[in-house]
Amino acid sequence: MKLINIQLSLLFSLLVYTNMFGQVLSSSPDVLGKVSAPVIPTNSGIESLRFTNFSSDKVSTLGSQFVNDKFSEATVNNGSQYFDLRYNNYSGYFEYKKSPTEVINLSKEKNNEITFKDGRKYFLKQYKTNKASKEDYLLTVGITNANVKLYKLDSVELIPYKESTNSYEEKKLPEFKLKKPLYFIEYENTVNPIQKSKDLEKIFPDHSKEIKKFISQKNIDFNSDDMILVQNFLNSIL
């Protein structure tokens, strides 16, 4: 009996060790700080699995995870080497086309600045929204070397599959949908999302009256490039 217990204990230890070792291997980053990821088709008609009680049916997913699904040459962390990259607006990660059959995610831990040949520049920034800390790649817009910097986040959400509840209602396929763009102001190394006038007044309390008046006069849409006008105005009064 004692011998059986020892054997079982050794077998359990071996299984735990094997599992731990496998996890280390699968998460080991390489020089670029990349993490393995499967290749994902980007056009409409992506197939996903919808699980029911004891079976699963393939359901086409509409839309795309990308605003632009084409790979373009870009540098990482101000390096000199170019890589074929694209931004996944659903996952929030940059994807690297390592070969025609392999696409991998770039690790956020090691890659905080992405610059494309066409001039687009992304920075990994931390910010708070609804008291929760978040981290995203933000696209620089407006004047890049100003005292008040402006960024933009385009993100995609997945609308889940919905069964029809009666014979008159059609089922709704899962769909990737582009959300309204979210703009951010960076001032004195602090990044804040801006969705209304009060968000700006809170950052610049000494200029709240001027900001409120400007927003009202210009009828600013906080989900559009009107935010470049706001950036220019803030830099003119600070």
C-alpha cells in the first residue's frame, strides 16, 4: 500500500512538472518580444463555434477585426529594421507576419512604439477609465511635438450571436463592429480619455470657462477630428 502511494505521488509530481514546463515553453518570447498566435482570417465570413447543450454549430461571423487588415512595413521601438505589421482593433495587439503561413502577436511588454512608413505612429499608453487602469496602443494625431498631445483609439467590439425568439424574428449572426473613436489628451505625462467638456475642464481647472465657451461656440464633436481644434486651442492658452 505504501509503495502504491509513493508511485501515485511521483506520477502526480511528474504531471505537474510537465504542465509547468509546457507553459514556460509556450509563453517564451523571442528577440522581438512576440507571443505565438494562430493565423486568423480577416474578411467577413470568419467561422466561430456556437456551443449548445451537447453540440456545436459553425456560425459565420460578420464584419472584420481590423480597420485596415493589410500588413505594412513598420519599425519597432525606433529600430532600423522594418517588419510587416498590422493593428488588430479587436484584440488591441499588433500582429507580425513572420511568414506567409504564420502571424504572431507582438508582446506589449517589450514593444511600446510602432512607426509605419506611411507616417502613422502608435504609442503604448496607460490611462484610467471608470476608475479602472487600461493600456492600449494609441495613434498620434494633430501636432505631435506640442505641449498638449492628442491620441486616437479605434476599437472593434464583437456583437454576440442571438437566436430568434419566435418565428417572426430572424436570428442575428455574431458581428465585429467598429466603435466610435475615442480621443485622448496627454498633458504633463498623464493620459486622459476625453468624451465631454467636463473631462477637459477637470484637467485644466484654471481654464474651465474658456474651454466651455470654446466647445460651445465650435459645437465640438468629441468622437471626430474636431478634437484637433481642441488640441490647438489648449496649446494656445497654456
